[in-house]
Amino acid sequence: MSDQEQADAAEDADEAETEAETESAGLADGDFVRVAYTIRTADDGRVIDTTDEEIAEEAEIDTEDHKFEPRVIALGAGHVFPAVDEAFVGAEVGDEGVVDVPAEDAFGEYDPDEVETVKADKIPEDSRYPGAQVQIDNQQGYLETIIGGRARVDFNHPLAGEDLEYEYEILEEIDDREQQAAGMLGMYLQEAPEVRIETVAEEEETVSEDDEGEETVETEEVEKDVLYVTATQAMQMNQQWMFQKQQIAQDLMSRLDLDRVVIEEVIEGGGMGGLGGMMGGMGGGGAGDIEDALEDVDVDADEIVDELDEE
């Protein structure tokens, strides 16, 4: 083997080794994965969130209006606790384990200063009982006690001060952008609406200057990747969507390399079939329409039409 052949063989071996190392490097920031998980408090093992319906039922979590299924998350996007993100980077599909999440990285340490005494009349009468969730001066808290005209409200997060255990299994890596989009929306909204991504052609104008400083306008056709989201009624009533739709859309565009997000509102038919005809008549229908409508009514149609013509 010549010196050149030996050098080529060594280069090929280095490339193969580099490819093997890259393939075995595992998951990285920006990757999307589907994960099954259960989160428990470290002290007493109380389940606070899970993707397993059986576990939820055993923990007496309300399962009626909640869909339990593995979630799609993007690594490095703040979709999970920082300690969990760190555990996932470098991991592989099929890996499972338990991550300890300290309180400061979960829902924060408990702050006694966040317990305040307020006037009882700031709380609705039907919420004046220990444990009630209340909102006072745009702050959400829990009522501890109420005596006379005073109430003590804890504005700490209910899980503040709790160390957590995040039990997980990485089920698959998600490469399809539509699945990624549906998964992200499902994480934000607790449901995954129907989505589709289409590439559309649009004309764009660009303004430039020639050598003499005169402006010229050129039109060119460009392709745009657009995410279409079918908005369900539940989605439109979702508070996080109502107040953060702009941020959610920006996150989707940034992470999925999209140019636009379009929300499609679907209104089902039925129940109001007669409204269109009624409005049409009110909107200036002719005398013939009125005569037709009154044929079977016990009134003088000609008289009514004459009156309308006089007006």
C-alpha cells in the first residue's frame, strides 16, 4: 500500500470514528422527544403530575377532563425542570430513570413573607373557607384561616419548598415538524389541536438604489412555511392561550423555523338555520319576497306592501 493509500485509509477511519462518536453522543439541545413521566414529592411520594392514567387514578387525581399520554418536549427550551434537561442531554431513546429536583429548581423555596393578612371582604363569600384558591390584587393564593373580618392568605406556590422526584422514560425522538408543533401546543394547552404545515408562495417587494442613487422596486416570489392551527372551543377558552398566544406563537416559529402561525377558527353548523333568511328579509328584500312570506298568514299582504311603498 502506497503512502497516499495509507493516508486515505487513515482519513477514512478518522471520519468513521467521528461519525460513530456523533451518533453515540445522544440527545442534544433543540431535539424533540416524547417522554412518559411521573412527578412525585420527595418527602411523601405524593403524585403531582403524570402521563399515566392508572397512576393518576390511584393518586385520586381527577381524570375526567384530562388526557393522559406521553408528552413531546424540546430539550433546552425550558419545558422541563433544569435538572431534568441536564439529564436528557446526552441520553438516548429508551433511557429511563429518576431525577432529583431540589425545591429551588422546582417551584422555589417557601417564603414566610408571602403569607399576608387581608380584609375578608376582598374574598368572595363562597370562597371564605380554608384551602380555597383566591385571587387578590392580581395575586393568586390559598386561604389559610379567616377570623372575623380578617383572613390569612398564602401567596406561595402550593409546592413551594418541596423537593421533587421526576421519574421518566424517553420513548422516541420526534423529527416531524407537525408532530413537534402539536406536541408543543399540547404541552402549553394540555391538549394537542389539529395542525398542518404548508409551504406557500408569496410575492415580496424589495427596494434598492442604482448607481445613480435612484430607487428601484423589484418583486420576487418567496416561499413561506406556515403553521395552521385549528382552534377548538376549549383552546379558545384556555387562559394560558388567551393571555400568551403571542409568546406561544413566537416560540413555535423560533424552534420550528416557521415564517407564520395562522389560527383557524371552526364554527360548526346547526341550530340557527332560519337566521340567514330572516336577516336577508330585514336587510332590504323586495315586496315580492314579503308577499311570498305572507302567503299563508292571515293578513292582507297587498295592504302591507302598499304601506311599505308609501314609506
